[in-house]
Amino acid sequence: MHSGNYLLALHTHLPWVLHHGQSPHGVDWLCEAVAECYIPLLNKFNELLDENILPKVTIDISPVLCEQLEHKDFKLIFEKYCSDKIESAQRDERNFTDWGYNSHQVWLTKFWQKWYDDRKSNFIYSYHSSIVGAFKKLQDEGAIEVVSCAATHGYLPLLGFDKSINLQLKLAVENYDKYFGRKPRGIWLPECAYRPSYEWKSLLPIHPFHIPRLRPGIEQFLSRFGLEYFFTDQNLTERAQPLGIFIDYDKEKFIDKHSMKENYPNITFKEMNLIPFNVSSSEKTGYGTSIALTRHKNIAMQVWSGEVGYPGQADYLDFHKKHLDSMLRYWRVTDNKADMMYKTLYEPSWTQDKIDHQSNHFIHHVENTLNYFNKNSGKFGTLCTPFDTELFGHWWFEGPEFIKSVIKGLHHSPYVKHATASEQIFRVKPSEVMSLPEGSWGENNNHDVWCNDENKWTWEAEYNDELRLHSTLKQFPDRIINPVQTRILTQAMKELLLLQSSDWQFLIHTKSAKDYAEQRFSNHHSDFNKLCDLSDKAKETELAADDVKYLTETEDRNSLFTELKLEWWDDFWEKFT
């Protein structure tokens, strides 16, 4: 009766915001995510373990986020954040009482005081002020699987040099090993963005990147770093083309697509979103492959949709309406099309029966989908729904409880079980080989969100910076470089990595924090070039006191990736081939 497994994948990422503002944009983003998403999810995972149920969620934590969560400054920042929220709720309590507000609204101020006090206590005592350590513990116990992401969430298909892609992935693997004591098996590609191998040229006429040249497919980079799988969007899978199948476990024996069709006569390629498959840019699979796990759009939209998705239920906490003085939320959704003035007060006790109903509805759809696929194809199905982690707890306050309810329900289902990505891949041993088209999970399933008329200027700067670092490091072919220049150029490499974050283009495009994103990108671009100027200066003379001060301040402001080495910019591709 077991027809397939369900994979829940959570993408956990924030750009580098430490020491770059507080509110409304800056470190408060990080504190909100920890208080509203990461700690509640950890709590639910541990509650499931107490009931002898393994959560089996696959969660990636981007390296740049790991660096922030484990930064020496973050512990006190988060504790103060919680204390400030508690004080704000106490102030609301006094004001609401004095102003004769509804007694339930006064009670809600006490609800928030306790809620933030509990999150602070969880952080300090339950998780010993280490969110990454808490996830590591769950992985070490076999309860979840943690995977990686590109170092700073760089948009890999559009980076100019292969060296930049290598650097994002090399640092991802090394940083993961630093925090989790092992190598990652899978990766979340930033924005689920993929590019096959072809004669690529930049979308902008920037020399030398506008000259067509053959570049490896993203799957080939992943293969070289031992990253066995990644996640992709259903639209890309539906446009994929069959190449053939592997007939051995080591993926050394490959036969063409005619044999594939003979072996899978009842499966339409639109149903490949329920089968993990190997991705290759061509029949020359020896260049490297990686397995794609596809987002099931219809099932995911049950949760994700702003109009028909579960978070729009009338009794859930409304995300948008906040009390101006404290920025705390006291209202329920009421009607997701209603004006803010018509929102009514939130009642936490009204939500559990809604969560139970929705989780049963969700499980029913998952079971029906996999049962039908199994009956039609005879294949053991894989239904994957990747989400941004911030949906659960931040955007949808009740989301972590929904996840717990779904996992508990699947634990008792006779048809479908919950599995991590690696567990499912081991079970089904994907043999199918497909060529995946270029694209992302963004609007129009292409690169439009991250390269358009509003933000294409960032790519001109980024390409010029890539070229400058490349040219600068070529001056040291034998790596004969003095310690001061090593220090300067290592920090310059960090600035390049930080400006490569796809978050800046996204925020510019959506206008949700356009000014902040433009400023952050421009500052990293400026620091990068000033550091390169300092490196040139350090070749000829000793740095002045003001130069040393600037270097130190920049290192303190962007103090991440202590493991980074200049030689990682080398062309790894030549070494691999």
C-alpha cells in the first residue's frame, strides 16, 4: 500500500545584515527569523522526537546565514531583541489598560510578553545560544537532513567567471564542514536557478563576458564538489528532454533515450515531477551529473498561494496589521481582502482545529497524488514541496504547528511516508537522465527577476569586479604575496562574494527594500575596489595609519568566512579535468 514518499524541503537564508542597520532593514530581519521561524521549528521538531517521530525534514542553511547565527555578536543582539519586544508589549499593556481598550486586547499584550520570553529562554537554555548547533544535533540524531547553499546566495547561472561559481560552491562545502562536521550531500541552488552547458555570453555587453564561450552546466560543478542533488521547479522539469538511463549504480553505463521510453511506457514526461532524475547537459554524462528533485506546483500552492493557500484562513494571525507604537500584531486575518480597519482581534485558541483540518486536507491530496501515480506507472513516487523557511512562523505564524501536524499525520498514513532527500534517493536510485532547460523558480521561470532594466546595473558592476579580482590575482602566478596583501585581498574577495548575493537584485525588483539593497550593493562594490587599490599600494610602500584603520573597520564590519583562502579563486575546473 506504500505508494511513495513526501519530501518537505525548507530553504533557510538571509543576506549578510550584521553591522548593516537594524530596523526596518538590517539585523532585525535576522532576529525576526530566529524568533518566529527557526526556534519554533526547532521546538516542533523536538516535540516530534519526544513522541518518537522523526521529522525527516530536509533543510538548507546558507553559509552566509550560518556565519551570522554563530557570530560572536549575535547572542547579545538576539537577547536584547527579545527583551525589547517584551518591554514593548508591557508598554502596550499599560497603554491599552489606561485607554480602556478591549480586555482581550490587553490579554494579547500578555500573550506576547510570554511568547518572547519563551523564545529568549529557548535560545539560551534549550539551544545554548546556537541555532546552527541545534540543527546539527538533530541531524546527528538522524532526525533531519541539513544541506548547503551557495556561499552568499550568488545567482550562479549569470556569474561571469567559472571561478566565481567554483568559489561559491567550494566555500559552501568548506563552511558546511566547519559547522556540521561532514560534507553536504545536496544543495539548494539560489533561486532554484539552473543553466546547462552551452556557448554562453552575458546578457549585458561587458567585456570579456559578452564573447560566447562554452561553459560547464551547473550540474557539472555540483558533481565536482560531490553535491549529489538539488531542487528545481516543475516548469523546468516539464520542459526537460529525455537523454537515456543509467543501467548501473555507479552511473558509468549509459544507454540512450530509446531504451528509456521502452522502460517507462506509461509515464508522460509531465509526470517526471514525481520522479527524481539525473541531470546532464548532454549524452556525455562523464562530465558530471546531479539529481534533480522537482517542486510539485499544485500541492505546494495549497500552502503558498496568497489567495487560496492555508495561511489566508480567517482565524490566523494577520501578518500585515501591526500596532504602530510597538509593531506587535494583535489582529487575525478576518478576511484577506478586507481593509486593515476591519480586522478583528486574534484569538490563539481558535487556530488548532483549523490546523488539524488543513493538515488532513493536505495529506489527503498528497496521498491521492502518489496513489494515482503509483497505480498508473507502477513506480514508487516522490512528491517534493520546497518552501522558503520564513513562510513558516514569520509570514504564517501558525506554520510550524502545521508542519508538525502534517508530519504526525504522514507517520500514521498507510500510503505515504515522510522522507529526507537522501533517504528517498537511496530508496529509488534514480536511473533516468534528462537535460534540464535554463531557468529558475522566479517569475516567468527565467532570469527576469534578477536581471532587468531596474537592476541590470548591478551586473555591470559585478562583472567589472570579477574581472578586477581575476586580473589582480594573476599578478601573483607563483602565489608570492606578502602578508599585508593577502589580508587585503582576502577581504576584497569577501566583498565580492557579498555583492554577488541575489537578494540585492530581488529586493530592487520587488521594491520591498529597494533603497537598502542598492546601498548595500554599492557599499560592497566600493569597498571591494578600495581594497584592490590598497593592495596595489601595498606592493610599493607600507600602508598609512588611515589605510590600516579602514582595512580593520572593513574586516570588523564584514567579519565572516574565516576559512576563506585566496587560492580558492584558482581555476578548479582545470584541476578537475
